[in-house]
Amino acid sequence: MAFIITSPCKSEKSGECVEVCPVDCIEEGKDMFYIDPNICIDCGACEAVCPVEAIYIEDEVPEEETPYIEMNRKFFEE
């Protein structure tokens, strides 16, 4: 189970999450950052430093933000 970055990150892209990730699993997209579920080790470091509280463990993504789970997966399929 990986972490998911949701809508508050869109157009924000502060980048603190990238700086603290110990396995470099966060990549920058056009409008926001994405977490590679195949590399993420579920440490939670990114969640703790996100200034806009956009990062959730996949099972805890709010219902209105669930489309971001699929968006994240598709980002890494390309």
C-alpha cells in the first residue's frame, strides 16, 4: 500500500515531500507530484511534511479524492 498525493497539491508543488523521501519515489508531473507505488516504502515522511495536507495512505484517501488513486497509477504506467 502506497501513499497518494491528492488535489491540494495540484498547482501547489511545494516539493518538501521530494526532499524527505528516503527512496526517491516522488516524481514531478505537469501540475502536481506523484508517488510511485512500486518504490514507496510507506514510511510516511512525505505525509508529515506536506504543507497542504495532500498526502494520504491509499486506504485513507477521502472519498472525494479517490480519482487521484487512479491518476497516480496511470502516471507511472506511461
